Amino acid sequence: MPDWPLSRKPSHRAANWQQFKQLSGLHFSVQARSLSAVSIGALLQQNIFTVMRAKTNYPLILLVDDDNSVRRVCRIVLERAGFSVLEADSGHSAQTVWNAHAHAIDMLVTDFEMPGMTGMQLSALLRNAKPDLKVLVISGFIREIIPDSIAFLPKPFSPVDLTDAVYRCIAT
């Protein structure tokens, strides 16, 4: 089992933020808790996501779902579990994010059914470029549609179910 902390105590976040500042040698006025409120575009331009991922050793997840509410809740759950998350609302926008950050993305969490490109098509495309990419498909469809080589989480799911599925997928 990965040794990433599951604790959500404020002291845990403060310790991680202090550790990040010490290891990186950088000084920021942004706290980790408010990171999601900062412009993602500005962070990407400054490569802060890549630096934070390297210094904290938390996997960077590309989260893809065409449903804004599902994507938002999943992002919040994963960030509270300590993961860094990049978002996309379709397979095509995921490719754009991927092209900018393929070297840093460790895992794809994607909906199965999306307009334009399914989650399975997206995962095949990204795994061609990075064969060791971990993939978790979330869907209301039955498991038989998803190959055994792909981790699957049926909708609806709880925050604990999502976090556990991500940890299990990363550990394999």
C-alpha cells in the first residue's frame, strides 16, 4: 500500500507545505489549501505543478469527465487525498493537457462514455505514448465492457471508493 497520508488534519497540510517550501527553495504566498482557487493556467505556465509533484512525490492525475459536477467532486476528493489533479472535459481537451504534461502525468481517471471520444479510446491513445500509465475508468456501465487490464469504478461511488480505487490502481 502506498505511504501517502490519508489524514486530513490541518497540521498535515501545513507540514507538507512547509516541507515543499524547504525542499524547493522557493517562496510562495499561496497556501496548499487555496491552490485550487489559483488560476490553473498561471500555475502551468510557471511549472509549479511539476515542481510540487516532484517535491511531494504525490502522483499527478489527469481527470477527464464531460459532466462538470462529477469532475468537480472527483477533483476535490482527490486533492483532499493529497493528489495533484489536472482536468479535462473531453478526450480532445485531455489530449491538449497530455501534450503539455505527459512527462509528469502518472495516472488517468476517465469517464467511459463521453462525446467525441470514449474513455477507452483516450486511454489507448495515451498508453501508446506512455505504456506504464495507470488508468481508472469510472462509469455507470457494467464491468464486462471494460477489459480486465483497466481498473474500473462503477458509478455512483463514494469519496472513499474513489480514493481507494486510485490507491489500488497506483499500487499495481
